[in-house]
Amino acid sequence: MYSLMRSALFTLPEETSHRVALGSLDVAASLGLGGLLGGARSGRGQALRVMGLEFPNALGLAAGLDKNADHIEGLAALGFGFIEIGTVTPRPQPGNPSPRLFRLVPQQAIINRMGFNNKGIDHALQRIRSSRYRGVLGINIGKNFDTPVEKAADDYLIGLRKAWPLASYVVVNLSSPNTPGLRTLQYGEDLRRLLEVLKREQQTLQQTDGRHVPLVIKIAPDLTAEELQLIAGTLLDFNIDGVIATNTTLSREGVEQNPRHQEAGGLSGAPLRERSTQIIAGLHETLQSRIPIIGVGGISSLADAQQKLDAGASLLQIYTGFIYRGPALVREIVEGLETA
């Protein structure tokens, strides 16, 4: 069914098709018809425990698809083991001017320069409270575009404090290429200062309500081996609960022949597959399973998913592959891993 829908959806502008597709999922879920869309029908046999949380299966939805937590139930009905919403910022912001989202269909890729467009964390929390979803939920937080990088910790603290009561885990997004200066927070003393502030707040919040909410850092694929090793060492020093590898890339390797390859923004999808897997393997070599890795980037099949797990990922997320293949990809991976 999705292959037929996709043909129609891809005739629409990218952001319009995005809204129509998510709205259709909501309608199907509200009518109890989620199964007709071809999502996973099993997966219960692969439950696993990561970061102290119980996941019904290893496949999650990456942040970016449901930025404002407006579509949790429709997406959850497809069989994901966990859902991550966001990136959300303390204040609503429109993001970058349109057009800002581009399909590169022959390469099964997307370029986006959305710029953390979202309705603000308060809206997302209200939507989460009104949802019937009770599964594992990640809340991905970022800084507002007009918050100076040197004040970024203030925005992340707001996000962490507000997300804490409703999040299963909180993701600190330091790696979007579409917010000026953001990626500098991944390095050196800037990273250490930020993690020190956030870990201290995590401990304070835990002491207040007696509940531990894992703190996860999302990193870029555009890192040298030395940079990756330094980041991994810093995550270990601060006892970070998890790391997501990776965000989108600034590279255009693999899409050079597409006329849209010159569009500014982060590239996701199949061309990112090998690089993100290399980052996972490099992280795993240093972390040695002391910090779990959530692998994301270019997963378009069960084989791609298994490659990420073999490289050292404990959990997986999809985004662009889901845009191109729809609920069938969720079913292929969830049911395939169960029988592997």
C-alpha cells in the first residue's frame, strides 16, 4: 500500500508530502487500521534492556520526523520499539526559509536544512501528555538559533528540566549542521563544560524524584578518528548513558551526479550508510560496551540494520529509509531481527 501512496506523495513538495503522510498515519491509527499499512506484527521475542530501559525491540524512529510529538500514536502503531521526538527548543522557532528539504530519489537520500523548526518544548510536552502512547519515548533537545553558543548550556538545561518528567531518555543534539556553531560543542573544553553542567543537573533531578532518566549525546559523522576518540573518552569521563551515531553529513560523496547535491544542509540516507557504520565501529572500539550506541544512518534494509549491530550498536533508528520504504521497512527489520 505504501508504495502506491509514495508515488502520489512524491509528486507533492517535500514538506507537504511529509504532513500528508503523517496525517494519514494518524487517521489509520485512530481507526485501528495501522496493521493495514504493513508495519511490524511481532517483535516481542527480541525485547532487550539498554540504558536501564526495557525496549520491546531494537528498532526506533529517529528524531526529525515527528518534531513536535504530534504523531506519536500513528507512528507507534507501526511496530517501532521506541520513538524519539524533536529536536525541540526552549522557545518555538520557524527554522530556515523554504525550500529547505530536498529528495535525491536515485540515491535514496535527503538533504535538509530545516534549522530546528518546532513549536517549542511546551507544545511537545502537552502533546505527549495527551497521547495514549506508553512505550519508550526519547525527547531530543536543542538550543534556539539565536542563543549564543557560549550560552547553549542554558537552553539545554531548560530542555532537560522540562523533558525529565515525561522522557524515557533525553538526547542532547550537538550535531545538526543547520544551526550555526552548534557542532563546535562536540569538541574539547566546550564539550566537557556542557557535559559537566548537564550531568550535575541530571543528578539533581534524580535525587529530587528518585527516577533516573538516561542522558544521550548525538554526534556527527564528519569526525576524524582522533576527534572521535577524544569525544568517546569525554563521554566515558562523564559517565554519559548513551550515544547516537550519527546525525546527517556535510559530505556529498555518493550524490555528486544529482543536480540537488549543491543544496546546503545535512545529507541523510543510503550515501551515509558506510560512514555512520565506521563511526559506530570506532566508538565501539573505544567504549568497549561501557556506553551503549544507538546506530542510525542509511539503514534501508535488514542487512543494513545487521551491519550496524555487528559494528557495535545496541539499538537502531531509521528516518530516511522509512521515507523511501515506509512501514514495510519497520516490518522487515523488526521481524527479521526476531528470527535472526
